Amino acid sequence: MVVLELSLGEQEEELLELRQKRKFLLRCEESRLHSLVDEAFNESALKALARKYNLCDVCDFSGLNISAARVLINCIISVLYRFPYLRSKTCFLGSKRAYLSLLHAIAAGDEEALRSLGVQHICNRETAGSVGKGTLRMLENMRESEGANTLAVAVYACGIADGIVVDEADFSTERFLAVRQELAENERIGHSPKKCDTVSSVIYHEIGHLLDYLCDVNEYPALSARYRATDRRTIERELSAYAATSPGEYIAEGFAEFMSNPDPRETARFIAASIEKCYLARFA
């Protein structure tokens, strides 16, 4: 998870507050939209679909396998139908290559890039430069600390350039077999939750981070108290080893299992219920 904090002026804050209340409109049955995604035969068709149904502000899959792009969009759809206000955090969906290109344009104060995100009235050149450069710097720091291949990452950039970024390098012919093996091994040894050995489970994990930031789930008293009161080994046994590393990962891992496992365990169900309660408390 990449997090960017930014100081904005009073007027910018007011505009950003309105932007962060955007809601996904349920224009058709969820199953119908999933079918349309599965039928999208190339990048252009999938991008057009994302624009038509307003799934995000910028959708760019440059360099990303079309199958991986469909997985990303299907995961986003599944969550937006449950949490429509997550739309305020899906500013960008697509490949790492495309996102880095967008960030460089934002850092340069490119007006077309700002219009594509719908933030031309929020970001002046100085603010845009801070967002672009700050997010680039944080992505680079994450790459150095975790390795070049990230598969997917959630980015929180003050509601301006938030989203889910998928690393196209992990879907190359040479790399993807190793990725699948790593996912399977992590699930087998308990580093990841049960039934979380797929690309979609990784994306759901990252979406879980966005939901956390959308609703401040980590501050929910019942959840934070349970996390503090549960020893590491119990968290590892009841959810995953990675979940025991921090409250944020606990939330993301629980959400990933809830969305990926047909029979999620009690801890995953508790975390999903906590997310829903926080969401309803904020947006009811």
C-alpha cells in the first residue's frame, strides 16, 4: 500500500472533499457487467467499457495482458457493487507502466493529465507537481524495499490519483509461471489466507487497503481491540502470517479471504463485517 499525504489550500480541500464523495451508479445488474468484461476482446474495448460505466477516471492497460486486465476490472466491479463510494478511490486502474507515465505528466503539471483525472480545478501546477513527484518517490521506495515485482499495489494519493496498479512485468511469459507458483506456495505455507492463491485474491487484498483508507477501518474499536488482544500465532493460524504484521495487512488479508474463499473463516467474516459497519457509519 502506498500512501501520500498532501497539504492543500482551503478551496482545494473543499473541492477535494466533494470529489471524495463520488459514488458508483448501479446502471445494470452486476452479472451483466461481468459478462461484458469477459466479452471485451482487447484493451480498447475494455477501456471503453470502464469509461461507459464510470468505473474510474483513467483506465490504461498499456503492456498488461488482457486476461489480467479483465481480472482487475472484474474485481473492482465486485467491490463497487457492494461499496459504491469506493468509486472516489478508483481514480486510476491499469498497468504500472501507464500509471508511471501519468504520474510524470502530473508532476510536470500537464493540463491534459489533470483533466483526464478530473482534478484540473483542484490542482494547480505546484499541487500537481507535489502529487506526481511524491507518489513517484513513494513507489520507488516501495520497489527498493520489496523488490521490483509487486504484482499489484493500492495507491492512496489524497483522492487525486488513487487506484489499483498492476505490474505488467509479472504477467510476462517468463515471469507469470513463477508468480503462480509463488502464490500457491504462499497459500500452502500460510503466508497468505486460505484460497488466496490467485491474481484476483491479490487484487482484493489491495482493494481492502483502499476500503480501509476510505472508511478508517483500522480505527474501528472492535477490530483494533481484537487485533491487539490476539497473539501473532493465533492470527497466523486463523488468517495468515502476513496478516500478523500490521493492522492494515490484517484488514486487507481478511478482505481478500472473504472475497476469494467460498467458505471464509470466522476472522475473515469478522473483518468483512467490520468494513461494512465502518462504511455504513460513514456513508449512511
